[in-house]
Amino acid sequence: MVASIKTHVIKIGNSQGIRIPKTLLEQLHWDGEVELEVQENQLVVRPVSLVRQGWDQQFQTMAEHQDDRLLDESTLSLTSWDDDWDW
């Protein structure tokens, strides 16, 4: 495990950037988009998480536990107001 590596801020077009050494990327298993954030005068770099990652498994688990029913089924009934609309 690599503890610390020094690098330089370099010019990249109209911006500036840093090169992340291959050994660090391999150690982190990063190979895609990252997000940057400033926290307490430090630059934090982390991989972008997929917002819906794991949802399929969670839905399957809910179905197995019969916990996938609608909580507001009573609100699905049509009212006279709904009859005025052409669907």
C-alpha cells in the first residue's frame, strides 16, 4: 500500500490539474468519473457513486419479505374530479 506520493499541479489547456499515479488508481480500483469537494482547506476526490446502484437487489428483498405493497392504496380510487379529464 502506497502511503503518500507527491505530485505537481500542471497546466492542462486553460485549466490546471494533477496526475494521479497508476499505483494509486489501482489501489483504489477507480476507473471512471470522480467528484471533487473542498473540505477544511483540503481537496477531497472520490468516485461518483451510482445513485440507484443496488436498487434491484433491494426491490427483490422487499418482494421476498412481502414488503413491496403500496402504502397509500386508498388514494388510488377515482373521484368525481378525475372523471372530468380525458385520459
